[in-house]
Amino acid sequence: MKNSAKNIHGWLLFAPAAILLVAFTHYPTIATFINSLFSNQSVIRPSRFTGIDSYYMLFEDPVFWKVFVNNMWLALGTIPTSIGLAILMALIVNKAIPGRGFLRMSYFTPTMLPMIAVANIWLFFYAPDIGLIDKVLGIFGFDGHNWLGDPDTVLPAIIIMTVWKEAGFFMIFYLAGLQTISPELEEAAQLEGSSRWNYFWRIQFPLLLPTTLFVLINAFLNSFKLVDHLFVLTKGGPDNASNLILYYIYETAFSFLDISYASALTVFMLAMLAVTALAQFFFVEKRVHYR
Amino acid sequence: MTLSRKFTYSLELFGAYVLAILWILPLLYAFWAAFHSSSDAIHFDLTSPLTLDNFRKAINQAPFFQYGINTFLVVGFLLPLQLLVSTLAAYALVRFNFVGSKIAFALVLVQLMITPEILIVQNYGTLSKLGLVDTIAGIGLPYVASAFCIFLLRQTFKSIPKELEDAAELEGCGTMGILWRVYVPLAMPTYLAFSLVSISHHWNNFLWPLIITNSVETRPLTVGLGIFAAPESGVDWSVISAATILSIFPLLIAFLLFQKQFVQSFMHAGIK
């Protein structure tokens, strides 16, 4: 095929994807940035250039810092626990033990549920006095507690729920990782009289490091993208104690109708994601090559 | 096996089952509550009678059947379009070394990071200019070009030996013939993997559909459920449980039936 024909063919085939990607990813990314530099348009006042004013606003907005810190706590609270549990689950399910199908199904099922349904189920558990958790604690003589209404317990409550939802998902990647480890290694370790604990820490865990980094980064990105549960559980409250960046963007744009500020918040979030993705590219792709 | 190893083995097995039961319990409880009256559910009375009242109430209070159809339409239209657009794009990237194909691929990769969820504000503006607010098409459109699908297919297509292509060319296959007869059949596992991931993602998607829909005719199950269960609507627990079960059971049953395929698909999609 001639070069020009190749070019035309190639671009024609690529065109539908290109148009849609530009329309819904590249254009909005750039437009968001531009919007953040202009004031909001209203009936009486046209939009005008305000430069980095909305970024000043962002850095002086206590709510912004609060939701940012919340997001970080959420990531810190969910990711290590989920990863630990995911490794444990994968190790369990990877072995030929009775009822393996049931075990795998139990661990993985929460992953298949929409976050909104998960929130509905857990809302009941966390309900003060009548909820399941207070009922169980009541047996041991504890008083009821408004888990989602107390700024001190709302984030931990959401963290526990998120761990439940996500551990099974990460298990899948560890299962895939474990299957690439040659069984001969285990036989050799057994012959050498190495303990299971030793085998895990010296052989399996290091070999799973690429998986761990992959999961780590994806879990971090997910912790910014997943806010569905807030709509049912807390609406970000009490007093923004459970609010997250993306939910704050949603509120700013669609409840307070402040597009300019919502755009600045979005740009901040995009920058965070970009840094994470670059870290993935340089750190993970370059350094982790055991295989 | 020595006695002590046997003991540790049983202990591990016991731990594995405790964890599994703990993990499935919240869902089982939701099921149980959906079939019992609210007061029985709160008092956790295991001997209380079964009832279908909650499902009846849920269906009477909100059009879950319509929501279900809407979800079905979104997933049903979106998936074939995703596969079509991505197949053409991946084929172009792998087989036609067109001018700018490297940049084109880099532009695709951008969407792996900046998913449509994050650009809700701007995309809402675009769709309202297109007049697609509150339509089924509006829910799906931003997701039709999926970087993830293009990426997966590109990886798969690249692994297809050139000899097969040459043989097909000798047999008289044209450009599209080669795609259809050689590439697509050999990429079937990838198509299956992406399809299951896409179906479960869009069945469960919430934020974007919430923003873009505002009527019963377009609202998918997740959004309907979210509105139904909002604390201010004051519906009782068992009815909410019933509504939750109604919303998740089609996907859940599909998952239970094709568990192996689902798990393998997520694995397949994750490794690439």
C-alpha cells in the first residue's frame, strides 16, 4: 500500500475515536483550565478575565483544604488495609482448598455492586441505635452512637465500607500475579525447609511488587474518583467532615453554580492525577522489571 | 502431614471461611431484610415471617422497571459502539503506520488518566449545547471512545503474527476483510474481557448519569436508587433493601452464573 493511502486509511479508521476523545477529554480539559481564569457569566455581568484569582480563592478556602485532607486520609485509611486483605485473600484462593469457589465468590462479590447500593446497605449498619453495629455493641453494654453524624467517626466508617468494597477487586490482580510465580520455587523452598512465612516474605512478596505498585497507584486514583456513596450516606457532612474533592466539585458546579471555581478545583484534581500518572510512568515502568 | 501441620492447616481453613462469611454477610443481611418487615429487620428476629410487601412498596413508590430498562438501554447501546470505535482505532494504530500515529496513541493514553468522571462540569456544558441533556445517548456518549478498550485491543492486535495477515491477503482479503477475518476472531478473549468490565462499570455508574438525567424516562437504576434512598425521602429500611436488591440482582445473577468469566476478564484486563 502506498504511503498516502496508508495515511488516509489510518486516519479514517482512527477518526471516530479521535473526534470523540477530543470532544470529551481533550477539549474539556483545556476548556476547564480556561474557564478557571475567567469569572462566572451572569445576566447582568459578562464573564471577564480574572487570571489566577480563583486559584487564590482555592488556597484560601478552608473547605478546599478540608476536603483535600479528607481525600488523603481516605487513601491512607483504605489502601494499605485493602492491599493487605487482598494479598491474604489471593493467597487463600490460589491454593487448592475445599470450597475455593465459594471463598472466591464471597471475596469478590462486593466488587460487583454499585457503590450506591453498598452505601444503602451500610447506611443501615451505621444507623444510630437501631443499626446493626449499635445493636451488636448494645449486647456488650455500649451505648448507641451516631457513626455517620459524628465528625470523628464518619470518615473511619466510610473507610471500613470502602475496604469491604475494594479488597476483592485488588485480590484479582494478586491472583494474576501469583499465577506467574513458578510452582518450582515453592517446592524448592519446601525442600530447603523454609517456613511458609519466610517463603511469603522472601519470595512471593518481592515477586508481587510490580502488582503492588500497580494496585497502589490505581487505588490512589480510585480514591479520588469514587464519591457516589456520599450522595446517600452523608452528603459530605457533618460540616464537610466526609466531603471529598470530586463531590465538592459537584456541589460547587451544580448546587452553587460557580463554574469558575469548580473549574479551578477540577484543574487542581487533574494536576494531582497527572503527577500520579507520571510517577507511575517513571517509577513503575522503569524500575520494576523483575520479569 | 504431621499433626501440627494438620492443625495449622485447619486453622487457616477456618480463618479463610470466617473472612468469607464476614465478607458476604452484609449482602446476605440486605437480602434477608428485603424479605422481612421493617420492624423485624431492625430487631433481627430470625423467626419472623417472610414477606414480599417491601418489593411491592418499592415498585409502587418508584418506577424501578423503567429504570431497569434505561440501564439496559445504556449498556446495550454503549458496548457495541465502544467495541466498534475502539476496534477501528486499534486497527489503525497497529496496522497503518500513518503520519502522527504515535501522537494519536499518546492522545488516547491521556484518557486512561483523565476519565470522563472528572470532567463532569465541562462535559455537561457540551452535552447541553448538543441538546443531549436528559437522554439515554447523553449518558453514554462521553464513554463511547474508550482509551482502555483501544489500549487492550492494540496490545492484542500487536501480538497477531504477520504471516496470518499475509495469508489472508493472498486469499484475497481486503483491508477490512483482514480486520474482520483475522484480527477480530483472534481477539475474542479481549473482547469478552472488555465487555464484562464495561457492562459492570456502566451498570454501576452513578455520578455522570445523575448529572445528565432528570426524568424517569432516562434515569438508570443507580440514580433511581440513589434518589429513592436519600435520607430525606424517609422510606423505611426494608423497602430500601428491597429496592437495592431489585437494582443489583440482574448483574449479580449474571456474575454468579458466569463467575469464572467475570473473574478472568478482570484479570485479563488488569494485566495488559
